[in-house]
Amino acid sequence: MKAVNGLLMLCLVSIVACSQGNSKPSYLFKPAVKEGVAAKAGEIEVTNAEVMNGIESEVFDFESKAFEVKMNKLKSVLIEKLAAKDPRKKDLSMDEFVSKYIAKHVNISDKEIDAFIADQNIPQEHINPQVREKIKQYLEKERSREAVEEWLGQQTKNSGIEVYMPKPRRPTFPVEVGNAPFAGDKDAKVVIVEFSDFQCPFCAKGADLLKKIKSKYGNKVKVAFKNFPLPFHNNAEGAAIAGLCANEQGVDYFWKMHDEMFARQDALDMAGLSSTAGKIGLKKEAFEACLKDKKYLAQVNSDMEDGKKVGVKSTPTFFVNGQLIQGAQEFNVFAELIDEVLAK
């Protein structure tokens, strides 16, 4: 009887599944009936802007990865075609040609391996001949890649490389500096707004990036700092207020406090902040009263609301003339955007 009941139940489930099989939506992919419209169901329209709202950075990341794959393939094909024109290539494979002619001077020394180990903070107890050999192979590969890039540059220095594949554009948001502390010319063509958390280790790297930017571009770039203390960092909110309390005594004090707090992220409690204030020459009594009263908590909360409105989800997040950069990325990522604006 149980077997019969089980069979009946299976049949009923199958019938229900079949009866509902045609209820799924039918997606018809066709040219848009109107510019800016992503989809239409009867009289209801969904715009491209509505689809993109809130997912701009994720879409950009995916498009960037796809573009990087295409660019790597483009360079590979171009290098092979240029190498084919070299009479020395003859019957050599591409790897052999690179090794024999392009990267022939690549030679990794023990000193370079030691420097890599130190730079990567690899514990000495993990180092053995096999590990050193793997490091050597990795460095050889990297140096060879750099040599090929340099060779490609030399081969195309007169013509350049015209690329006709469209490059993904970073999402742009209307970010205002407002009353945030800033460095640089107030009317600079390039404006960088950073949303950051003084207790975030990645944000400390972001602070180092800003130092490089300020060092290279000086007053040509206006750098503004907005607070985005994350809730799971118990001292981040207090540090954010401390920065603004320092700013109250002069914007130079803000940047001094900014640098010290990122350099000493283990000293962001009240005692540590007070100690830092004395170290940089703040009027401690006024600073401590400001910090104790949480005088600038409303501004910190306002910064966070501003960040949420423009899609800040993590720290550090930067906006270069409104163009989004998430995380403490390489300096050249920022330099490319900055140079593009300054060249106009």
C-alpha cells in the first residue's frame, strides 16, 4: 500500500509540474523599442538606468575582467605577428624566441630571491631549496613578461597601438566634497573624494596611495576625506570624530592626525588618540573636550549617508571626478584617470 501511495504521489507531483511548466516567463530578446529601455512587459517598461542602479561597480568589474582577457589575447596575437617578421624567429617556437632573443638577459640572483622572501614576509622555516627554486621560476616568468612588454613597446614606438575595442567606462557618481577636510587647490581640475575607516588595514594602504598622489601631482589634485567607519571596527567612529576635532584646529592638523592614526591603528582608543593629539601639537584640552562630547558625530553620520547614496559598500572607496575606484588599487589606476583629466 505504501508503494502504491508513493507512486500516486509521484504522479500527482509530475502532473502539477507539467501543468505549471508553461507558467514561466517567456523572454524575447530583440532591439529596444525606445532608447534607454531595457525591457517591456505589456505597458510596463524597465529602463537601463533602473537595471544598473546599485550594481554599477559589479557590472564594471565583470566588464573589466572580460576586457582584460581580450587585451591579453590581442597582445599575444600582436607579439606573435611582430615576431614572425623577425628573420631570427625562423623555426623557433615563440617561447624559444623569447628566451633566446627578447628575455636573454633575464637572470635571477640569490639576492633577488632573498629580497622577494623579505618583501613577502615568508617565514624562514618555510624556506628550502625547492621553495627557492619556485620563487626563482616565478621571478623569471615575471621578468620575461616585462621584457616582452618592453620589446613590444620598442617594436611599436613609431606607430603606437591603436585599439578599437571599446574600453569599459567606470561608473560615475555625483559626489560632493561638502565640508570634508581636503588638501590641494580648492579649484583643481581633478577632485578625489575618499570614503575611509581609520581602523581598516586596507585603508592604511589607501592613505599611502594618497601620499604618492599628493607627492606627484601637488595642488593639481584636490584630495578630500570623508568618514565611513564600519560598524565592526569598535574604535573607527571615535577615530573619525578625532580627525574632525583635529581639523577644527586647522586642516594641516587633520592630515597630521590622519597620517598618525593610520600609522598606529592599534592606538585608536581614547588614550591613544589623546597621545597622538599631543604628539602632533594639538591643544589637548580642546581636542579631548571635542572628542569626549562627540562634537562631530553628526558630520560622520552625514558622510556615511553620502557614501551610501553613491554606492559605497566597503572601504576604502575613491571617486576621481566622480569615477568609482573600489579598494586600495595600484597607483597607475589612479594616475591613468588623473592624467586623462589633466590632459584635457
